[in-house]
Amino acid sequence: MTHGMISAPQPEAVEAGALMMKRGGNAIDAAIACALVQGVVDPLMCSIAGVGTMQVYMPKDNVHECINFLGKAPGAAREDMWADLIEGETRDGFGFRLRGRVNEMGYQSIAVPGSLKAYWEAATAYGSMDWADLVQPAIDHAEFGRLVRPTAYAYITMQEAALGRVNNIDKLRAFEATRKLFFTADGELRGLGERIPNPNYAETLRQIAQDGAEVFYSGSIAAEIADEMDRHDGLITQDDLKNVATTHTPPLWGEYRGYKVATNHPPGAGMVLLEMLNILENFDIASLGHNSPDYIRVLAEAIKYGIIDKAAHMGDPAFVDIPVGRLISKEHAKQFAAKLEAGKKAHVERMPLAPESKDTTQVSTIDEYGNAVTMTHTLGMPSGVVSENLGFMYNGSMGIFDPRPGRAASIAPGKGYTSSMTPTIVFRDGAPYIVVGAPGATHITLGVMQVILNILEFGMPISDAIAAPRFSVTSNAVDVSNRIPRYVTDEVEAMGYEVRRSPNSYGFAGVHGVMNDNGKLTGAADPGRDGMALGV
């Protein structure tokens, strides 16, 4: 029989999770081992100095909670600290461009990290294996060396400047410890298939395996981090690290055509996902036809209304009063559905750029006992800074805050940033049916939603649902993957929409998920990434 299923964008990480299951571990053990390896083999996506959110479901133990470990602004941060540096908003809404780029690269871009704290809490509370055993695969990969894979290489070399952000390759060149890991002595970027050991990270992980997460937050590693920050004018102090606390809440619940949908609370984007699904529930989605012009139009408008409400209301709930109940109500959705029916177009406001990471990672897993985990974790956008003596890359999540004072997502000391992460579980007959999530910045919620619709509305198996062409809306334009035919987008343009065609056949979030269809476990990895799904 199948004991479990795990899916993630990195094969090495999936193997580590599967190995935990083969050794008798549960879905939580698998997810944490997978996440730790991801931080080694995909260093621009995540690390122990990253941030994220996860959902844990364990029916026999009566556990169902979301753990929020999104990065928080250091105590030294101020609402107006960058207000006079603003040059504009990025085209896809993922961050702002500031003079000097201090928000998206370098030591001031680093938010207080929560990833390792969340891994430790989940593993020690809900896992069944020893912590040191979960960390060991990550140590092994750091010692042996990560393999440069196509997606990781492409992310380094992609042209972020076209969207208003610093190119990742320029970030990596800017810091000595980072250059040593990513470039040859002659200054050439290490190429596909090269293996790059990281002995400093291996030693850091050994300390964590032995002493637990507290060594990172209040022990010798914390002291090393604080000293490095002080030497480079960073904002994080030892007190910031000592005070890191995750938030544990029941999931945020919604319903779509009789299916129960459990997702994350703000400052994650589960609220936005539920609002979009509520709007779409007013339409006969299946009859529109998958990726037809009318289907694209209806989804695009539903997405835009969700984006508008997110921008207006969503921030850290400890700092901002968010009317979640109203925003995810069926009545609220009907107002937007009526406008859509009447042919009205929503308008997404973006601050224009002056002339001139987006990426994340995901693990979805389920085991034979019905335990399930979906976790999205990230560097926000990579800061470019690899810790000089510790070997990991720091997050650049301060770049996701709104530098304009007086906004729901503005900077404040100790405040969490707003995220598009949407780790979600869809329930059928009281049991997990779809366990899903994605990397992909502002495209995450839209990618997860389209995969859910592909399964629930069009009856696709999870592999087809994830592989099907997607489109995205992050402004008033519609971005489409290159596999959506031009004769379809010609009609969308005839409806008055700007259509932007991606050169990529796959894109707009890298959705990874697993399914439990009456005891049959299946999984799929986004074909646009390098990962896989593995059953054991």
C-alpha cells in the first residue's frame, strides 16, 4: 500500500521527505525534512533564515492549525524610513522600487526570519522522528554540494529589471560570501550540473541538529547573526531574534460548491482565495469551457476584485483591523458578481515606476493516516546576502512592505508583511481531498485557484490540473502562458483587455499538490519547475 505522497519543486527535497516516510515518519516529518533540504539545494528560494506559512492536519490527534511564520520588521524599522526613496511600484505588484534598492538587497532588506522556529515547532509537536534525523539530509546535501539545476539557474539569470526589480545575478555579485558560492574565481556564474558544497551551512545545520532551533534564536548562531548585522548596518538585533514567535490559529474556512476549503489567515492570502472562489460560485464555470475567452474574462474580473480588496484591507492583523468575515461572505461576492454580469471592468491601481522573487518554494504531503501538510516558505525575495560564516542566504522580505506610510501593508516595528502565500486543503466528505500550494509571488493565489477549479469544475486528475496552461492578472492586463492559443487571446483582446503573452510554456506560480481520492494517493509537481511527486 502507499504510505504517503509528497510533492515539491526539488527532487532532492522530495527524496528526503520520502525517506522519512519509509523510515516510519509521518507527513509532518516528511514536510520538515523536505523543507530543510530545500534551503540547501535551492538557496535563492528559501533557507532557515526565511519566512512562510503552513497548514497541518492530523485527524486522529484532533489537530488542524495554520502556523504563520511570515517575516516581521525589526524593532529598529519605522513607517517612514524609506518614504523619501520611492520611485514606483513593480509592474506585478510584488514590491516597490526605491533609490539605492535598500529594500530589496543588502542587510536592511532582511526581515526577522521565522522559518526555523516553525520547522522546529511543527516537528517537535507533531512529528514522530528525532529532530536530528530530520536535519541530517540537509547536512548531507550541504557537505556533498548542491547540484545547479535548470530552474535555479534560470531564476538567477532572469531579467527582473523588466518588472522594476534588481536582477538576481546583480544581487549575488554584490556580496563577497555570496560570490564565492555562486561564481568561479574568474567571476563566471557556476553552470548547470556543477556541484557546489557549502561547508559553512553544513556546520550551522549540525549545531541546529544538536541544539535545536533555540541556538539560532538565542544561542551562538543568534549572536553571530546580530554581530554580522551590526557590522553591515542591518536592522536586526539579538533581541529581535530572541522575540521571534510564530502564530498558531485554526484555518480560515470557506466553501465552494459543497467542498470545504481550509486556508490561511491574513497576512497570508487565503482570504483572497476564498473571496475569488465566492465570486466564481455565482457563474456556471464548467459551461464556459476551460481557458475559453469567457472563462478568462470571468476569472480575470474575479481576480481583480480580490486584488483590490487585498490592497485596501490586508496587513498584519496584529496591527490592522481586517474585515475578514465581510470580505469572505457570499453576500460580498454577489455584489462583484453582479458588476461582472453587467459587463463592468474592475480597475487595479498601480503606482507607476519612474523611468529606467519573486520566488518561493512549496511542499505538499499526505500520509496513510490522513495527516496532511501544505507549507509555502520563502526568502520573500532573496536579499543577495549569504551569511559570511553561517552559509545560508538571508530573506529580503522587507522589500514586500509598502514604503508609503498610512497603508495597511506599511512598515512598523514588529509588523508582519502581507503575502500571497495560500497553502490550502480542500475537504470532501470530511477528509482532505486536495492538498495544494505554490511558489510564485503575486501569482500564487491565482495559480492555486486555477488548479482547484481544474479539479472541481473540470474533473481533471491532479497531474493534468497542475500541467494545464494558466493565466494571471496582477494589474488590469491579462498575462497568459504561451500554450494558450492566440485565437483565444484575440477574442480576449476584442473584449477590451490588454493581453501580455509570456515566452514560457509554463508559469504563473509553480503549483505542487497531492490528492486523496477515496484512499488512492496521487501527486503532481509543476512541469515548469524541476521537482516531482513521490509516493512511498
